[in-house]
Amino acid sequence: MFTIHLHQLDFFGRHGFFDEEEIVGNNFEVSVDIRLDDSISVSELGHTLDYVSAYQVIKNEMGKTEKLLEVLCERICNQIHQKDHRVASVYISIFKKNIPIPACIGKIGVSLTKNFIS
């Protein structure tokens, strides 16, 4: 099974539950692994997933303000699958790079694995 990787993509967004997060905004790191159906044989470009199209989905969804990162994860997974039904599963992680917790260094986030083919 082939997996397409889009890792450590940087976006600025206004996602977050608290009003201040929407006003100030934050930098986000997104990584996505897209697994294709086992039955796919790849011998030319048209046989595989267009990662540019997948990136555009991620970019468009990250541009829409959302209170919960979980909702963003779900939407991105579903949109990628809608673009190409050969997608067997999508793993996504979204991290806030500037943590809204005093004296906390690092990043926090959520991840989701969504299976479309059992």
C-alpha cells in the first residue's frame, strides 16, 4: 500500500476555543499521511494521488476559522477522500506551535486516523 506524505506544513490561522486565539491567531504545523487502496498499481503519475490537490485541501481548510482542531482534522480527511476515492485512510496531526499556556514550551495538538476502506 502506497502512502503519500505531506509533513510539517506551516499555516497561520485563527483556530481555538477562546476569543483571544481567534483575535491573535497562531502558527500551526500540519502533517498528513494518505494511504491508497491496496489494489492500486502505480506505473504512471495518473495512477497515484495528486499531492498538490491534497495540499490545496489542507490549505483551504486551515484558512477557515474553527474553534476545535478535531473538527479541522475531520473535515480535511473527508475532503481528501472526496477528491479521490482510492484513498483508503488518512492520518492527520495538527499542532499549535505557540501554546496558550503560560511558561509551557513545546507544541500541543490533535491527531486523527480515518479509515475509508475496511
